[in-house]
Amino acid sequence: MNIQEIAETWVDAYNRQDTERYHALYSDNPEVIADRFGIRIRGKQANRELISTYLAVLPDGRMTVKSLIPGDHLVAMEVDFVGTVAPGFGKLPGLPDPGQRFSAELCVVLEFHDGLICRERDYSDLPH
């Protein structure tokens, strides 16, 4: 798989909530940064916990890729995200109150090393 195909698989695995397929795309020590959502983590286990939490908080969350630009060792994607915050989680950074549906425009940059995602950086507007 080339890096564009890996990025497309990453989106598909998230949308299907296929966590095994999703995590298989990451290196052993990935870094994930999404300042708007208060996220700065490193490591495969931390990434597993992060995605498990977000899939529980946003069980109907879906990404749609508007554009994808591959480079030599990274992919930049413009993504529309929509989802409903599940009740019972309280207020989380960057998200509306539980029960509310929101949408956000994201720029996701995935960096690769040896065919695996080693760094993910998410930039976003405010949910609306």
C-alpha cells in the first residue's frame, strides 16, 4: 500500500470503528497532536486508549475526505467530521455538550516511516 492508500484505509477504519485495522496502520511509538481537543500523546497504548475513548464519546462520528494531498513521507487531508456527543461523558475539550450533534472541518497530516503512521497532527476549526 502506498501512503495515499494507507490514509484512505485510516479514514475507512475509523468510520467502521475497526480499531484493529486502524491501529495496525501506526508505528510502535506514534505521536498524536490535536491541540484544539487538548490531545498530545505518544505511544501505541496511549493511541489505543485515545481512539477507544473517542469512539465511545462519538459513536456515530464519521469522516469524509474532501481533498487528499500525498507527499514523499506525509499525507495532508481536508476532512469533514460529523458526530453526536454521547450522554454520560461530561464536557470534553473542543466538543459541545453531551447529546449535541456537531460538525468540524479538519486538516489531518499523517507522517509515515517504514510504511506506518509515526505522527498525526490534527488542525481544526471550532465545532459548529
